[in-house]
Amino acid sequence: MNKTDPNTAKPRQARMLFETSEYLHRLARVKARMAKAGIDVLLVAGPANQFYLTGYDGWSFYTPQMVVVALAEDEPIWFGRKMDAVGAEFTVFMGHDRIVPYDDSYVASREKHPIQALVRLIADKGWDRARIGVEMDDYYYTARWHQILTSGLPNAAFVDAFLLVNWVRLRKSDREVEYMMQAGKISAAAMQAALDMAEPGVRQCDVIAELNRVTTAGTPEFGGTFTCKPPNAMVGEYCAAPHLSWTDAVLKPNDMFYIEQGGVRHRYHAPLSRCLYLGRPTDAMTHVAAVIAEGLNAVQPGIVPKP
């Protein structure tokens, strides 16, 4: 898809991962849920949901940004920092007029806040008396944002739309499934690289460094992209606690080494965890492993796509 750069009048080649028709289909499904919930305007704060609805692929959510979906408009609006609007031009499916930036005078300012500019945008659109859905429990929708929105739009009715987009995301398209399958291959390759390297005398951090290298490099056919979180890697008694990190300690004989990670292809993740024992497993370990395998094999036939 070509777009015109407003500064040079030259066409830009947008880096779109999906066809425009797929984005419009997603938008229609979100609007159907909005209508059912009585929501006129939806403010989408979650970066994953913004990516899903527009294609925006920047790592810029450390400053306020929002995707605005209105029942009365055909396409969403991307709202964010001016310097990141260039990335929006390259990645979103919408045209230039649907990209609304705020300048850097709003960043880390004591006098004004980017959400105040969003309030003006909403008011200028005539949505200041609308029922506005917000992702109340999303990590990236802060208490200050909500205070500025509600005080700046006193005649609007704000309703909780947390997980509205997420439930739509559950149903995957064929292209999404393809990316997830590719992510699975990357995940398996990265885990195998870590298992091959892990042995007594090797530092934990060197094992994870190799895992991260493969996660990023991917396979000869396709590369990987950034993960939503770093791997978890615990050794010995620390395996009893989830979500801890590796150290620079050297692996020793009879260490238990638990690794939880994921391969990623265009933000689509395939998580994988494995437990490695650097020695001869005990009878208890062998028994537990067999029970786990039996349980997985029992449920796997029942995991089928929902019609």
C-alpha cells in the first residue's frame, strides 16, 4: 500500500502485515460489540489492541498514545506523539488524515498533558456527549488519563470496555494462524538451542543469551521479532518460584534448570517451557514427567478450532 508523505509529496511504502480488508473486518467485529454495549466511541490504550486494529507497530507506549474507534466513522484514528507519527505512516492501514499527533511540548510537561489534546480532539469531533468506552483495567490506561478525560468531558458518559477488543482477538484469521505457526517453529528452535548449550560449567546467562539470539534470528526462512517479556529461567530451589530470572552463576551437576520463553513472529507469540535436569532423573521425577505427559496427551485431541 502506498501513502503520500505530506512533507515530500512522495509515496511511502507502508509495511502492512495484513490486507486492509482484514483490518476492516476486525473493526466491524469490534463495532458490533461496541453497539451491543451501547458505546459510541472506544478509546483503545493497550498497545497490542492498537496493533490489532490499525497495524501500528512502534515501541512508543511509554508516552500516551491511543486508538480511537467511533461507530460513526469508517476508520479508526491513531493519536500519539509527533515523532512516532512517522512510524504510524509506515505501519497503519489508514491514510494520513487518520493520524493525529501531538508535539513534544506535551512530553514530560508540568503545564499540560497529551490527554488534554485528546480531549480537544474528541470535543472537536462532536463526541463530548457520547458514551465513551475506556479500557479501565489495562496496564497502559492510567488514573491520570482517566481523570483528565472525565474532567475535560463532563457531559460524556464513560463506561468500562476492558477486554472488549481482546475477546474479538481470540478468533484468528488464516494469516494470524500462519504467523503463530511460524512463531512456534522459532520457539522450538530457541528452546533446543538453550537445551543443547546447558551443561555443567556453563553460565546461566550464556544459555539465555543463545536462546535470545535464536529467538531474534528465527529460522533461515523467517526471522523473529521482540517478545512481550523476557524469558524466565530458574535453577535449583528457585524453580519452585515462577517468573524469576537467570543469573550469571555456573550450572552444576544435578541442577534443575527451568526455562519459560516464547518465539514471536510479527507480535504473534508461541510460548514454550521446558524443565532440564543436569543428571540422572530420580524415580519421582520420572513418574511426575510421565503423569504430565499423560495429561497433555489426553486433552490434546479435544483442542480443536471453534466453528
